Amino acid sequence: MSSPTRNLVAVVSDSRAYWRRRRSPPGGLGVMEGKSFLMKYLGGIDAVPLCIDSRNAQGQHDPDVIVDS
């Protein structure tokens, strides 16, 4: 008997497109949770929302910070 496969993905964002003025990664968590819910409801895929602060030491957004996290 084989074990069932599990579809699990991470929805990763730094929330810049959602809350430009607030500049807070947790501010976009509600949007990411909504996307995760739609993936589960419509596609049967379990998704985990991750909002990561992508600012470097100078306060500028840096994609390398997301990769290093």
C-alpha cells in the first residue's frame, strides 16, 4: 500500500505590492492567507503563507535577503 502524496507549497512575499505606504511584511499576511485558501479550495493544494522582510541593512528592498532566509 503506497502512502498518499501531499501537495504543499509556500506562498512567499515581501508585501511591497500590497502595502506600499506601510512597508510592513505582516501587513500583507491577510492577502497571502486568502491566496492560500483559494489554492486549497479551488485546486486542492495546501499552501503556507510566508511574509518575509526583504530589507537589507540600509533599509532598501533586496531580493537576496529572501533567498538567504
